Amino acid sequence: MQDSAVRDAVDDWASVPQRLRAGLSLPEPWESRFGALRALPSIGCLTIGQLGQSLDGRIATEAGRAQFISGAQGLAHLHRLRALVDAVVVGAGTVRADDPQLTVRHCTGPCPVRVVIDPSGCLPASARLFAEDGVPRLAVVRHDAGRPAAPGVEAVRFARQGGRVRAS
């Protein structure tokens, strides 16, 4: 896209999350990229997997840093996806390695519910995804794990049965 086309697309983005949730058509280029998501409420749940990957297949630098793999356009796309979904789910290992915020910052739109799968409930309250900002935060933990580390974080508890996890 040319510079003016990029600016126009960014300006048009502001209405996309609300229009998509309302079942309305989207301005281009967003209709061709995200319009198919509009039909999903009628079919149920949608799961989107997203990861940044370099041309040689790496998801992090040799030193283990993932933040510079995707580049600015990839990061903007990730934040657009976050603005369109209800929740973002990561594991405790991702939180320990990257300390993500899981918010929408590189575009306009609502922040999704932040969910971390932390069976032992060992993440520190200082983890950035636990920041109190009005967005619900959930920690998926074993039934015998302690209280969530941060105030206001809801614990979703699961029990083990025969080495497997089951809803309690």
C-alpha cells in the first residue's frame, strides 16, 4: 500500500471491531482479511493460533528473545486480532519467558480477557498480564493451587483424575 492508503486503512480500522461484532460489512482491506469471522457466532467458538516466525523457522532469537521476530507490521496484525477476539490464552511458560501484556496497543479496539494456564499457580503478581486495567483476568489452575497471585484475578480450577485434568 502507498503511504496515504496505509493511513486510510489505519483510520478505517477504528470501526472494525464494533462493526464485526454487529455483523456489519467492513471497509477494505479489513473485509477481505477479517470478514469471514463475522459468520462465526452462528457456528460457535473460534480459536485463532498466532505466532511470529522468521524465514528460517525460529520463533525467537538464538538468545531466546521473541519480541523482534515479527516486525512492526506483524505486531500491528497481532493487536488487530486481539481487538477482534474475546480472550487471549497463554501458558505460564510464555509469561515467564516474555512477560506479555496481552493488551491492544498498536491499534484501536477493545482489549480481550487475559487467560493464563498456570496449573500450579506459581506466577508472580508482578506479571504484566495481571495488571489491573478493567479487563477480566483469569488463571486456569489445579483445584489445590493457592489463590491467584494478583488481586482481582479469577481462578478457574481443575482437578486431576488419573493424570488428566477434568473440570471440578
